[in-house]
Amino acid sequence: MKTQTVFPPGQGSMTGQEIDPLLDLEAEINRLKREKNAVILAHYYQDGEIQDIADFVGDSLDLSRKAAQTDADMIVFCGVRFMAEVANILSPDKKVVLPDAAAGCSLEDSCQPDAYAAFRKKYPNHIAVNYINSSAEVKAMSDYIVTSSNAEHTINSLPKDSPIIFGPDRHLGAYLNRKTGRDMVLWPGTCIVHEQFSAREITRLKDSHPGALVAAHPECPEAILEVSDHIGSTRSILEFATSSKAKEFIVATEQNIIHQMQKISPEKIFYPAPGADGSCNCAQCPFMELNTMEKLYLCMVNEAPYVKLPENLRVAALKPLQRMLEISPPPAKKSVAAAE
């Protein structure tokens, strides 16, 4: 039951195709969008140029929900592979393409299906809750899928006497244990971006900017969360930073979200959280960076690479997503769109 990522014959990842250097990529992408009745989705962690050309900018689940509500024939998902899988799970009648099939996720990579199957077998009486940053195969073995925004609500809705296994992010799992009072058994995965932030360097940066508030994603280690003024999902961090009366913020998540913050609140100053060496290079996801405007254009021209799950896998992975959606609070009415 493997995900099918398909390329045209002889074209591989299509990154070697030549593009006329004089081509107006933005105009061509918009033309292709009209001609092919496509909708372009961009995660907050994409480059600003890609965010600006997208129809919707948001987190992975919110984007997939938006795409499912449109009448588009093709979903162009500028994010990483598991996000494209979720779009296919929720919209099996639409073609889902992504700019670079190599755009994976360190959390997904840390939790391979065979290893997870053995882990779950070790805890047969536990409810299996998994973060959305996981493969379709792992989702299919789960009881519930959660996002960083609804994980606490979902876990609190489960019977208090039911033991839980949680994966693949151990930092998010540990944060949820503290918030819910649970003692979930945690898969040992981490995000390569959030793992590298330094609490010492963040404190030093805050000393230099005493009015700055720290906003952190719960995928960060506990030491980062302890020095944070706000902990939340990407959307929550964005809303906190743009609605707060403070004028300066230290952002402990992938730094491309700052592009949206600056568009909404250009009068404010946002600092990427630094790593152990004092730099902010760690705040860029190498997987998200694989997507470029050139690859976005090519994937729309070729309608590939595309993701299509075998139907039995898609249905199996849909079930835990549906359980989550059934008990989650309704999504916010307002969506941060590329035009904002």
C-alpha cells in the first residue's frame, strides 16, 4: 500500500527541464491555473514568492479543506509530500500535483511504516494518535490524526483511562502530556527545524530587544517553550503576532511565516529565532526550500509529479482524519489568503 508519486516517462523529477530565462513565470503560472482549472495552495513555510502567487496560504489541513471546497480539477500543493497525500485523501476526484516529489519531512522520515507497525503492536491496548506530519501508511494505522492546533482538544476528548501512543514528534507529545496531564507513550521523532533553536540564544536576543515577545511552535524542545510568551500552531503564531499590541517578536518556527506577518503588520519587526551558533539559518526547512517558482511552473505544465494513493490506503487513512474532524472545533471563518 505505497503512495504513488508519478512522473512522465523519462522526465524524472523534471528539475532538468529547460525554461526560457525570459519567461514571465508569474504570468504563465496564472495562465495555466485558468486553463487547467487549478487551485494553488502554499504552506506558510514556502518562499514568499510562492506564497504571493497562491490562491490560499495556510497550514496543511486548512489548505486541504479549502481545496476540497473548490470546483478545481487540479490541486497544486506547494508544501511537502504528506500534505499532498492529505489533499488526495480528502479530494480523490481531483488531481494533486506538487512541485518537487523529493520534498519530504523529517518527522515523516523518522516514522517508517514497518517500524511504526512494530511500535503499535508493542502497545496493543493503546489508542494510536498521530500528528498529521506522517505518511499515509502511518495514518492508516492510526485511530486519530491531529494537528498542532487541535491535538489538545482531541486528546482531552478521549477517555481519561485509555492509554495513548503518540507520534511522531516527541516534543509536541511531551508538550501535550504536560497540557493534558496524560502519560502518552511517545515516538522519538523530531522536526529538524524546531529541534535546532537555542533557548540561550533566544534569551540573548530578547535581552537585546526587551520589548520583543517570543512565539514558539510546540514542536520546539521544552527549553524553548519555557522562554516563550506564546505557544501555538503556525496559524496561532501568525494571529498572535499580528494581533498583539507588541511591536517586536521573536519567531520560533520556520521563518518563511514571517512573510505573512510582514504583509499583515508591516509596522512590526519580526526576528527569526536563532540556533546554537547565534544564527537563524536553522529556521529554514530544507524540504520546503526544494519547491521553486520554476518547479511550480513545470509541475503545472506536465501535471506531474502527482500523488495518488491506492484506494484501499486512501480509505484507511481517511478514517482517522474523519474522527479528528468530527470532534474538532469548527475551523476559523477567516482564512489568511495570499492576497491579504
